[in-house]
Amino acid sequence: MNPVREGSGWEHLLEIARIEGLSSAFTWNPAVGCSNVDCEVRRRGKCWAMMMAKRFGFDFEPHLIPERLDEPRMLKKPAVITPVSMGDLFGLKESDIKAILDVINDCKRHVFAILTKLPDVGIKFSPYPKNVWFGVTVNSQNDVWRLDILQKISARRKYCVFEPLYSPIHYPLSWLDLVVIGPQNYPLVQPQKSWVESVIENAKGTRIFYKSKLKVDEGGDECGK
């Protein structure tokens, strides 16, 4: 597992840790890879996980790495952990998903922040244990169907990550426990200010976390191309 630091791509996990009264967060990759061809970020060729896999010669087809399954069990101090940060948990075959969820269920001292673009698969494993935050990524208005499904999933906490943000969002968000907003990375491209404002307006009363690289005053017309 890799520790999360301020300013990293997973810094919102530290915000979840603060909410939970914990002091540390980790990414955990008992599996890697994603086959979600409907992902807008992937279609644009901006998927950082895919780019990293290509750079280091990793196989990006979804697959389990069994020797990593026990890593959360070996971490004694309670922490926030996100599973499959280099892919999508729900892009795996069912037996592999269950193997990872078994670890999550066993490690009740930790908080697991699941993040997916495939909640239509994730709902099949609902309800989730009390130590799970269930989140979806929304990049544009075309993705708000994921929020429709998230509302139906049984989990103690729910959140949404609008990163990269590619359009204004028109969807009520006040029922979420956390909203995260960030720019496109690799290369860094800022969202338009009006897009960010649309999320903020719909998230009134909800805790909002802004990624450290988000600079909404800088324009961001490129993000709409």
C-alpha cells in the first residue's frame, strides 16, 4: 500500500480521514486495470492510471494480484484505504470483487473509500459494511446517471468526485457526505469557473473539498474542447 500525502492525486482521502477522526490514508491495489471504454477521460486519452501502466509496462487488463490482498490486515493502525486506485474495483470478475470485499468486511478498524465509474455493477453487492464510503466519479452531465444509482446503494457514507470536471453539472448534491472537485491532470487543464460554480450551487449544505491543483480563476477553456 502507498501512503497518501497532501497535494497528491488522492488527497481527498485525507479529508475523509479528517472526517473520520483518523490521521492517515493509503491507496491499495490488490487488483489493477480497467476495461470501461465508456469513460470520458479514457476516450480523451487522459486516464492517468492507463498512462502510468503504459509507462511502466503494466498489464492494464483488469486482474487480481492475490499477494496484495492481505496488506490491510497487516496495517494495525486504523486508516482510510481506497481499493484499486489503479483501475476500477467493479471492472473485475465477480469472484475477484468478492475477494476484495471480504478483506474490507474483515478489516473493520479501517475505513474503505470505494470510488467507481461502474456503480451499476457495485449495486449488486449492496448493502456495504459500515466501514465503507461509497463514491462515484462524475466528469460531465452525461455521467449523472451514476448519482442516480449511488442514491440506491446502501452505504453509511456517500461521496462524489468531480475530477476532471468537463461540463456544468445540474443535479442536486446536498444528500452527499462529501463533494470533491478537481482539474484534469497529465496535462493539467483547469475546468471553467462556471462549471465549478454549478457544482457548488448544487452542493449547498454539503462538505466540499477542492483539490490543491484546482485554480478556477485561470479560465480553463481548453477543458471544454
